[in-house]
Amino acid sequence: MGRPWGEIIMRIRGRWVLSVGVAAMLGIASIVSSADETCNSPYMSGLIKGQEDFVHVWTLGVPGLGDGSDKLVTIDANPSSKTYGKVVHKISVGGRGEAHHMGFTDDRKYLWAGGLDDSKIYVFDVGTDPSHPKLAKTIDDLPAKTGYVGPHTFYALPGRMLIGNLSNVADKGGVTGMSVYNNKGDFVAKYDMPTSTIKQVKGDGYGYDIAVNPAKNALLTSSFAGRNNYMRDLGEVVKDPEAMKHFGNTMVMWNLKTMAPEQILAVPGAPLEIRWALPEGQNWAITATALTSQLWLVKRDARGVWAAKDVAPIGDPAKIPLPVDISITADAKGLWVNTFMDGTTHYFDLTDPEHPRQTYSKHTGSQVNMVSQSWDGRRVYVTSSLLSKWDKQGKDNEQFLRAFNWDGTELTPAFEVDFTKEQLGRPHHMKFTAKPQRMASLADASAH
């Protein structure tokens, strides 16, 4: 299982105390209020004040399209810029490894991006000049160091990167674990997903997303499928009864300080992205199950025990709309959900998280995957690609980034980049940056 988390914390004690201490002084809510929580760690500094300048898109290479390589594409997102809505930079990594997700380091200067197929991790310098990121390091020892493959989630800890993986070297199935690297790219520790029974629920060992709530000393993980499924044609997977048995049906609550799994929650249907409600006084997280199209609430009860329950359908579950990504608002009162199969972007009112209500939906493409709102909640970005072998074919194989303005009642188009026309590939995950003079310190963030 690797070295105890306590030892890791001790080795970075100075930075840990600083980060957690500042967070406690400012309050988690004040930190999050300046930033979209989606896929970002609460330990991250250097927040954007207001309008983002750039959207970075981790993009899957397509044979015969441009250079055919996975690449980081940078798009100008500032309406006051002369190159607004245009690609201003692209950097290829020299191969196709199934580009998927990214995550900032805690200082927000570097962006780690992984390949689900080749298990390589690319570290991009986005802090020196966010308009022109540079490849600073390639990490290729994940399988050798851990026995895991398919790095998916990159989650910043103080001085560390916590990585959620999808599969393993031995049988390419879903049993996997989390790995820890320091910010220099050196391996530190690994933590296997539990397969034992904890509090009457047996673990399946599967992994996917990671989300931390420091105030609750809670780290929550979700589960998906192994390489045998995600690198196979979706139509084949759906028609194969045996393959359909190999999707995750659990979430795990970990003790953040000790990195020990404390509870396993039964959440059938492949729970994917996790979003904590981080404003003060909240004690819940939310996820969406891909195969059963449900929103699930994970909440601590009066006894201090975590419980998971389905709280709302997403679209028509009988049609398997396949919810794939979610983005919670800074005040945790709203949630964006993208459903891949029907190309719909949904908005749910989370004022009562026990009873979410869909209040808005819009068809945003023939296939839609990732959804990220801007730091101030006024803009929503959507990309199209899910996995290279799961994307639609023919005319429905749209590949785009679409930006929308959001006034609280309607999404209106702002700009679009056609990744096929631009010979770029299949756009997947997005992250925002701003010019250095517009980045906020934690102290500045407390005033916004």
C-alpha cells in the first residue's frame, strides 16, 4: 500500500500547514467562490480573478488528421482580445496515447495530463506563459512503479499530485489504485482500491475520480472500468454481457490523513465525476452514474456515517443518455450535467441536494462530453469527445469546443472551434488560465 499518508504529510509539513491554515482562515467557501470547482483541488492557489484568458484542451490525435498526435491546444477565451475564440497555440506530444484528463499542481504553474492507453503523463508549463505552454517533463514509469495503468484524475495536494488510475498491468481489468508523485515528477506512494468488505459492503477495486473535502478529512473516490472495456468499441461492449459486468458499482470514502479506506458505498451503474459542496456548513458530495443515469448524493448522517442514495434521474434513464461530466456551481446550489448520447447539457437546481430539480436543458451537439463553467459562473464550455473508440461515427462525429454565455436562464453561443476543420483531433478535457497579472493570491481571493 506504500508509505503511510502521515509520513508523506510530515515530509511536506510546512506546506501542508500553510495550505490548510490559510484555507481555515479564509474558509473553503471564500476560496471556491473565485473558481469553478470542477476537477480542481481546494489546495490550489493562484486563482483567476474574473474572466479567464485561455482555455487549454487536452486533445486526442486522429490518424491522418494534422500530425495525428495527442496535443495540448490553447484557445483565446477573452472577449477583449483580438484573437478571441481562436487557437493561439498547440503542442504535440509525438504519439497517440488516448489523451483524457488533466490537473494543475497546487501552485497552478504546471498542468499534468495523462494518456489512458500508453499510461504516459505529460507535465506542461502553463505558468511561465499561459498563451504558449511548454512540455516540461514526460513521466513514463507509472506501470513499473505501481502496477497500474490508465492515469485518469490528477488531483493537487500540497507539493504532490494524487493520481486516480483506471486499470492494471496484470489483466487490464478494473482493479486498480491511486498513486502519488511529488511536483518534480518523482514517485512517492501507491494505494490499492479496496477489494475487501468494509462495513458490510464489498469493494470491487475499481477507480475513476478523486475529490477531497479537507474540512471533513474526507477523500472520496468513484469507479468506472478497466482498459479491456474503455479501449474497446462501445457498441461491442454494450452487446457483450460479460463486458457489461465489468463496470464499477462502488464509491470509497478514505481518511485523508491516513489514506485508509473507511467506508465502501454501493453506487451501481459506474459513478463517475465527484463534486463536493465546499461552502461552510455543507457535508455532501454529488456524482452521476453513467449506466443508470442517476444523480447520487453522498452525505454524512447525524451519527457521522456516510451514506449514498440516488436523488434524481438525468434525462430518460431508459434511453441510456450516458451522463459523462458534471460541474457544480461555487455556491453548490447548481449543477451542470452533460449527457453524451443525446448531446444535451442539463442544469439542476441543488438548493435542496436531497431533491435536485432540472430547471434547464439545451441540445449542444450531436455528442457532448466535458462541461466546465467559468470561474465567475457566467460562461459554460462544452467539448465533444468521450473516448476514441466510444465517439459516434459519420455525421454525428462532431469534434468541437463550444463556448456559451450563461445569464441564469439561457445558454447563448459565444464562439466555437471546429477541431476537425482545424486538423486538431478529438477535444476532451479543459482547463482555464489567465495572464500572470490577473491571477489572485489566496488573500486576494478572500475578498471576491
